[in-house]
Amino acid sequence: MSAQRYATFTDFYPFYLSEHSDRTCRRLHFAGTSIGLACLITALATQNFWWLLAGLVSGYAFAWVGHYFFEHNRPATFSYPFYSFLGDWVMWKDMLSGRIRF
């Protein structure tokens, strides 16, 4: 984990990407974030907000499996919770748009 503290998300995002260099880890993040989005949509559609908890749990479970088994590093979530959450969504968008290899 980097000892540097990041003042902006723009400064943090390159570090975040470096912590996701393993393709399988990125794919697991993509899957978890997609499931989280599906759970959010389901929660809004059904007004059953337990789906939000399911979305958070599944999203983080996929990501943490990727870090533990493939990336072999500590998730940035523990040091940068907000930037890490935002990074997941930006990386998801970048993968969907083809800017980052799937």
C-alpha cells in the first residue's frame, strides 16, 4: 500500500489502477460492480432496500476475492474508502468503454 496520501481523486486513480493490474482481479471487480448496479436497480424497482445491502456485499466480495487470490494486495478500500468506491465505478466505466482491457 502506498504511504502517500492523495488529496484528489485525479491523483488517486493512477494508484488505484496500479493496484488492479491483474486481469482476473479487474474482471471480478467488473462482475461485482455490475451485480451491485443490478441490486441497486432492483431495490429501486421493488422498494425493497435489502437489495442495497446485497449489492454492497456482493460487490465487495468479488473485489476482495480478486485482491486476495489474484492481485495479492490489500484492497485500497481500507485506506481510501470513498476514492476506492469511486474508483470501482470509474474503472467499470473505463472497462465498458474499452479504455481499460477487460
